[in-house]
Amino acid sequence: MSDLLSVAKLAGVSRATAARAFSSPDLVRPATREKIFNAAQQLSFRPNKVAQQLRSQATQMIGVMVPSLDNPVFAEQLQAMEVAARASSYSLLVTTSEYSPSREEEIVEEMLRQRVDGLVLTVADAGNSAVLEKLRLENTPCLLVYNPPGNSGYASIGVDNNAAGADATRHLLTLGHERIGMVAGPLLQSDRAQQRYEGYRHAMRDAGFKPRPVVEMNRHTQADLASLTPELNGPDFLTAVICTNDLLAISLMGELQRAGFSVPGDLSVMGFDGIALGKHLYPSLCTIEQPRAEIGRTAVQTLLAMIRGESCTPAPLPHALRQGESVGIPTFRKSMLGTS
Amino acid sequence: MSDLLSVAKLAGVSRATAARAFSSPDLVRPATREKIFNAAQQLSFRPNKVAQQLRSQATQMIGVMVPSLDNPVFAEQLQAMEVAARASSYSLLVTTSEYSPSREEEIVEEMLRQRVDGLVLTVADAGNSAVLEKLRLENTPCLLVYNPPGNSGYASIGVDNNAAGADATRHLLTLGHERIGMVAGPLLQSDRAQQRYEGYRHAMRDAGFKPRPVVEMNRHTQADLASLTPELNGPDFLTAVICTNDLLAISLMGELQRAGFSVPGDLSVMGFDGIALGKHLYPSLCTIEQPRAEIGRTAVQTLLAMIRGESCTPAPLPHALRQGESVGIPTFRKSMLGTS
DNA sequence: TTGTAAGCGTTATCAG
DNA sequence: CTGATAACGCTTACAA
């Protein structure tokens, strides 16, 4: 591949002049500029970013680590980040940690070696993270996404999970539900799920009801009905559940219906995240919508500001309740209304 | 950030020796090696990949371009690619084209400047693509994913879309459907959708039925019922449809049910892709499953082989019919069975 | 306006 | 086994 020097030679100028023709075209006389561009074309010259990066000590690359792209929340966030980054002529180096702390460390080390200008991470548990500890000693700007801020000393982009969990709960309470449960994936692997649970407990207590223990599933994205069945029977059976993410909620709805339960007739189901698909299902998924695209965009913009040396403390982004057909009035209420 | 030279100085050796301690440890005496490692630790030295890349003229980075990460097919493929790439110590530079040919060109140009070792692309239409034309003049290895091979002269990883479209159709025919339609997003933007349609036509004709024109939606991932309604009424109403991707199918099912139609009672719906979520819905989505993870993995491995200089012609990967509750026996058949 | 020359942090070749 | 030195392709003072 041809380089600047050969372009310069062919154009009959020095390497410096050729370089300037590209980086600051107005510093070079139009005539010579033309000669240089022509030469470049003939040689199909293409500037070498690696060399630029080495020389300028900046890569214009940002390192992104998410737990898994199999969950649309992260994919949708990444989609937005990519668009935002490209708009500022940054590139994205993308990795997935598969929720494993050891992978997290390898990945970050690798990205630091690559000299990314900054990092956008979603870690398992920001309050207790080896990677973040190590990163504290570095001076590469770093920003969290989805992880609750506060636990870690790092800036974070996301919603107030605690408040959002409470909002979800209150929505169900308002409809008349009292026996509300919470369904989560492996809890220890998700600080945000924990916060959502806190919000739930808070709202339940405020309303005078006893919060129940989390029903914990083995996987983050797939509910298994058996774990929930006990809560669906007996005198104290649930009339509604909140899942800590949409995939869990969707698969739970499927399992329930397949087993002959009606949603929301027998059980109201709420999700959390607001992935695009949820709107199109039937019944459509009632959920707390995180502004995934805005989160992605804001993450990029905030990180770029940090890279420029501006210090900034991002505020939580607003979540929203998305109504959906998967939630209804609890059964006992409906009959009361019918007979009153 | 400290560099090799400062490590060397602190260890009291030359830069070359320090370098060797890392790249070929057995070429340096254990004692000095230790000194060097200690010095590196003290200075928290971290090798600079950018410099290595410049020097070695290889980045160990592969450039990936997909249309959009909002569609789980691409996200799931990317997830697998990332794992496979990291296993071979390659990194992924990820971009989205948003189905826009002009973006496709910018992106590829950018990646070539970055000197990625190879490219994995999913383009709108491989048979008629400016990017691919341009790339033909370059010597950066390039591999397509999902795009049908043959049209472009580029190797491609994916299933045989034609055969898969025919298989889908035959599945419905076998169940007794005769009035089968096909629903697609903007056709011109997807060579694979076109091939799937070809397969459908072929299978219909083989069975002695007249293929119908595609019902084309405005968006790739969201069906709108109004466009389909005409086909659902009249004497010639459809009993089954095949959608060119799962998102389309899922949203169509939702719309139908919301409008009071039963799936599959009034209309059987098939998808195409096999995204993970489809299995968990109710009714679960009957679809043609593309082995997304295997596609991602194979793409990486094939590209790495090409980078190593091995020439290889990948074979199409096998697709599979995934049974699902969204497809049933056509109504007129059911009543015939009932009264016979 | 253009040229000269010194790096950016590695690695590889060739001597010692 | 170790050291000096020359690239890799570009940018940027500083000079002319």
C-alpha cells in the first residue's frame, strides 16, 4: 500500500507538504494541492490511521463492553452508540463479557493496550468490581452504562432503577394488585436487578403490603415456569409479577399461556427495559421503558466530553411506564366490580 | 504511559532485550528476564498495540458491518463473532450501515484506513453493490454474511435462502395450505428476501399452485396489518403467510391477534431467521432457523483462514425448520376432517 | 508556502 | 545471550 512519501515524490513535493494537503489543505497553495491529490489518486493512496494514531497518541476509538448482545437492550444501545460515535468520527471496538468478571478483566486490559481513547462499560456489579478497581489507577476515561452510579465512583448513564422498580410496582398497586412478586435472573450478577428489587420492596411497604422474596431464575433471559408455580397456588397466590427484564417477562408469558394460564387474566406480567419487540406482541408487554437509544447516544457524548477533559456528572435519564395488554385488573377485583 | 525504553533503562538492559523478554522470553536469560518483568511492573508498563500494529503491518482487527443491531439476527451473529474473534486474539471494529449504500461506502473506506486485517460485511444487495466493486481493487480479504453468494464473486457464509424459502413453503403445503402468501420488508433492500421469495415461487409452482405477489411492508421489522387485509378477505383469502424475517412475523402475529384474528386459526404465520425469542412466545413462532451463532463463528474462522492466505470456498450452512404453534392446519381442512 | 528532521513505541536484522 | 540501529507511516516544530 502506497504511503505519503511516494505520493509526495510523485507530486514533486516534500512529505510534509503532502501531509499538509490532507490535514490542513488551506496551508498549501491550490496548485500544489491539486498535484498532490492527483498523485494520491494515481497511487490509490489511503492514509494510514495506525500511523496517525501512533504519532498523535490518540486512536479515536472507544472501547465498548456489554454483557451480551443476545439481549436486545444491549444491542439497541450499541446501535445508537455506533451512530453517535461515527457522527463524531470515532470508531467502536466492541466486546462482550458474557457476565464473567474474568473476561471483563481480559477485555479491559486488551482495550487499554489498544490505547482506546475511552471506555464504555456495563459490568456485572459496579459496587464490587475488580476491573473498575484496576481502572481507577489508569487515566483512560471510563463511563458506565446501566450500572447504578454511586456504588463505584464512576459516572454512569442510565435510569434510576430504584425509582423505576417502585413505579412499576405502584402501577400494579394502583390497578388493585396486592400480591405482587418479582422475578429475576441470577441476582448476584446484576446490580441493576437488585436496585429494581429494592424499589419494589419500598413501594410495597409504602402501600402496607409485605414484599416477597425474589423468585430467582437460572438464566437471565429465560423464565422457567416451575420455579414460579409454588407462588401461583395456595391461598396467597400472586396476581401479578414484575420481571427484571423483558426477555424474562416475554418467555414467562409464553410459558404461562402454554400451560393454560391466561395473561393477564390469571396473572399480570410486567417487564423491564422496553425492548422494541415488546410493543408488537399480543398481549403487548407492559414494561418500564429505558430510553435505550438515548442512553447510547448520551453515553458516547458524555465520554467524548470526558476525553476532551471536561468533567461532567451525568444525571439519570428518565424512564417511562409503557402500558401494555399483559397487565390487567386482578381477578378478585374484577368480580367485585361485576357484582357491586 | 511508560514505554519499553523506560522499562529497559530501569532494568539496566537495552530496549531490544526488553522487547525480547516479552515476545520470545526464552531467548533471554531468566535472571535478566526477571529484572525486566519487575521493572515493567513497577512502571505499570503496558505494551502499545498501535505501535505493534504499525511495526508489524497487521492490526489483528476485523471490521464488521451489519445493517442494524436492532434486529436480533445480526446481534446474535455478532455475539458469536466476538467470542470467536477473541478466542483467536482478534478484535472487532463494529459498524452499522442502516441499509444505506452511502454509509456502506464510508464505513468500508474508514475500515481500510484503519488497516483492518479483513472485513465481514452484510450488504444490502451483493449483486449490485458499489462497495463490493471498490473492494475488488483492494487486497484486504472480505467475506459476506447472509448475502447470497454467487451474485458477487465474494465468498459468503449463510444458508441457501432459495432452498429455505422452498422448505418453508412446502411445510405449509404439506399441512394442506394452498393459498399461501409472502410478506417482506422493502424488497430492493434485501437480496436474501428476494431469494426466499424465489424459493417460495418455485415450491408453489411445483405443487401446482399459483404463487402470489409479495406483500411489501414499509419497514423491515414491523408489519402493518392494513397492507395485508385485502389478502385476508374475498373468496381467495390466504390461509398462511411466510414472512421474510422473524420480527416481521412476530409483529404481524401481534397485529392479527389484536384485530381479533386467531393465529393459527384464521391465519398461519411463519417467520424466517429463528431468533431466540421466537421459541418463547405464545403461540411460538414457526420459522426457518438460520444457525446464527454458527454463521458468526464460521465467518470469523473463514476470514482468518483467508487472512492467513488460505483460499477457501465455504459451503452453505444448513437451515432447519423450527416447528411452532403459529402454524396449523388450514381451516377448511379442519372442518373437512371434522365432518368426514 | 514549503522543506528538514525529529519523533510516536515497536520489532527485526545484524553484529558482538 | 545482548546491544545498536533501522524501519513502520505519519505529524509537527522549526527553518528557509
